[in-house]
Amino acid sequence: MEHLTALKTLHVLATALLLLGALGLAILTWRARRQGDAQAYAKLLRRPLVFAWLVMGVCLLSMPFTGWWLVHLVGWPLGQTWVLASSILYTLGALAVWWLLVRLNRLRKAEPVGLRLTLALAVFSGVCFLSIAGLMGAKPV
């Protein structure tokens, strides 16, 4: 049973780190833009913040494996609506995050990129992962 508890803790910790890291980066960028820093988006991918992105990436990659393992250990069928919805939301959110990283990298290189789509990708991925956290907490059958 301690195996299940450790796995739950790891899964919840990955979720919390991902959401808190994204919130921290968003607040950092928002504050920089309010102070008039035109390079705020380019600074998101500079060396000191790469560690935050790496931690978020590891969390993002570990979540499907720990989630599947939890579902397997508990014995829930993979066909439950909330599990399927979480899987679809995770796929869409992860794709949005990777696309967001590509766009931020273009901003870092000072290539012209539309900021509205970049913001929309960030908000969309955030909503996806918050929805997954809600589904994990509620576990509607």
C-alpha cells in the first residue's frame, strides 16, 4: 500500500510543480511587461529560467506514466469518462505547451510572432491542466 501512496504523492507533486511553475513564469512576465520591459518574453527562455522549464518538462512527461500506473494499481477501467477526458485534455494541453515553447523561442530570437496567439496558447494550456486537476480531485464516475 505504501507503493500506491508514494505514487499518488509523486503524481500530485508533478501536477503542483507544473501549475506553480507556470503561474510563477506568468507572474514574472506580467510584472516585467507592466514595468515596460520590451524583452520580457525573450527573458523567459534565458539561462536562469531554463531550470524552471526543465522541471516543468519533467513533470509534464511523468504525468501520463504515473497517472496510468495509478489507474492500473487502483483497478479503475481506462474507459471511464473522467479518465478519457483527462487524457484528451492532457494531449491538447501538452501540444499547446510545446507550441508555446516554440513561439517563445522565436520571440527570444527576435523573430516576429503574434503575441495574441502566444497568450492564447498559454491560457489554453493552463485551463487544460487546471481542468485535469479538477477531474483528478473530483473523480466523477
